[in-house]
Amino acid sequence: MSKIFFAVGTSMDGFIAGLHGGPKNPLGDGGTAIHKWLYQQKAFHELLGLGKGGETGKDNDLLKEIINRTGASIMGKRMFDEGEANWPENAPFHTPVYVLTKEVREPWVRTGGTTFYFINDGIESALQKARQAAGNKDIRLAGGANTIQQFLNAGLVDDFTINYSPVMLGKGVRLFDNIEKNKFDIEIVEVINSALTSHLRYRLKNK
């Protein structure tokens, strides 16, 4: 069965996005600095069809692993709204993406294999559809914080990776607010250091 995971970037002071995020300010004030390491990777260039170039190494290897294991993605409406206004025609997923929303909307088809489906009846419905689409691959929770929190509190997450970048935002959106922390235990699986960021990989076990 597909595993459910997420991989997110975090500032040193614990924020995954800055304040005042929106379609005209994706990831909020200063939020894009968290992902500076990502934008430099060869796998990222290939994912967006940016041509040759980009770095190889430990960061790129981790990114390729995340891309290759993902068979479907789930995200919240706020993240989709920010992305819709800024993603290129070749949206950076190349899988079916299930958007949690109250909006009723026909699927939005992009080039490169990305189709966004709009789910109006909660995380279990989105997960069921994502499992069918993912096949023998895994399901990525693409964000944002509220969507990840819902899946954590429902005991549905198997593992996750936090990419800690050497930036400070001061204020913003925290990943682990509103978590029912007594529902699961967390163990460190691996720590990967590079000159650009530190990747910590974790496994969850429900109590």
C-alpha cells in the first residue's frame, strides 16, 4: 500500500512560510528564501523544464528520490491559489494532484502529466482517490501547513522530511501548530547535511 509522506522546507526559527502569503506573494514575506537550495538543483530544473544546468550531489539525490517515489499529491486550497497564479504551464508535479477545497470546479489539466482535481468532501475522499492514482508509488502531502496537520492528527502520515535552511523569518506560518502530539511517536531515520541546508528524515508510529 502507498505510504503517505511530506517534505517541507523550514526556516531556522521554525516557519515554513512568511506572513502575508497569497497569489501575489507566494510563500509570504521572505518565504522563498527557505527553498534557495531547491531552486539550484538539477532535478528541479528538469521538473520544471528549465533546460540543462543545476547542481548535483546530496541535495539533488534527495530531491530525485522524493520526485521518483511520488505517484499522487494532495494539497490545500490556499497553496493551490498561490501556485495557480505562479506555476508555469509545466506545473511542478507531473502526477495527479487532489486539492482540498469547498470550491466546485472541473479538473485543471496542465502539461507534463499534472492534473488538479478539486475535492469537496474531506481528506479521506482525497486520500482514497490519491491511492487509486498512485498505484505502487507513494502519496505526497504537498502542503500547506493546515493540510499536513489534518493528516498528522488523523494518524495517516508514515514519514516526513524537514529541510532546514539557514534563514530567519521572524514571523510566519508554523508547520506543527495545532498538532495532537500524544497520538504518535517520532523517530529520526537519517540526517543529511550539505552546504545549503540540512535534511532530517523522520518516521512516525501511531500510539
